[in-house]
Amino acid sequence: MLQKIRLNYFLIPLLVVITGSAASYFAQAGRTWYNTINLPGWTPSSFHIIFAWSTIFILCSVSVLIIWNRYSAQKNFGYIISLFIFNAAIIVGWNILFFANQQIGLAFFQAILLISNLVVLIVLIWKFCPFAATLLFPYSVWVIFSTILTYNVWMIN
């Protein structure tokens, strides 16, 4: 028997794709500059960065869909969804700061904000759905790595 397909099965992934596309747009805008700055030898290739973010966006979509479809009656539901939206804005903002505006130091502090946002999300979600929270672990690891990378790029430039 087919379940009724909900609109959010399309809208949530669409919003994630829009977020990724906006971030990518600003990354491309600063690509020429990025190719001229000093980077640590352990900087991942573009392929690895694209693969990591694609995986992160898929896992985030699944996490939000689980929360939206199964836990919308939770006390903190609105707050959690607001944090996910804020998270998307932070991601796009980081790309604007780092690539478009070439403000590496500000981008580093934006990355700290992103880590904080993720920690709060994971703690809140863990209370009622550890699986949905666990889907955000790879994202957290990547953001911590990216924050360390951003700091190092800031220091050598």
C-alpha cells in the first residue's frame, strides 16, 4: 500500500539544494582569488570538498525529514527547525565571507558559530531521536576540520 507523499518530501530537499547552490555560487565567485592564496598542504581537493558537502546535505535532508515527519509534536520542534534554517544561512554566509569578500578571519568566526549551531542541534535532537542526531555527526566532523583549515589559511595569509 502506498503512503501519501507529503509536500515536505520535496520542499525540504529543495531548500537544501538551494542552500548548496547559493553556497556554491559564492564559492565560485571567489575561485580566482582562492587559487592565489597560500593553502596548507593538507587542504582537500575540490573533488573531496564537493563529495563531503554533497554527503552532508543528503544526511541533513534525511535528518530534517525524520524530525519533520515523526517528531513535529516535540516541544522544541519549532526551535530545531529554526536552527536548521539558521544553519543554512551560516553556511551561505561563510561562503560570502570567505570567497566573495575574502574575509578569512571573519569566516573563521562564522565557522565557530556553525559549530555552535550544530552542537545545539545535535543535543536537542538527541533527546528524542538519536538516529536523526547521529546523521549530523559527519557534518560536525567536517565543520570542525574546515574550521581548523580556515584558521590555518587565515594564519598563513
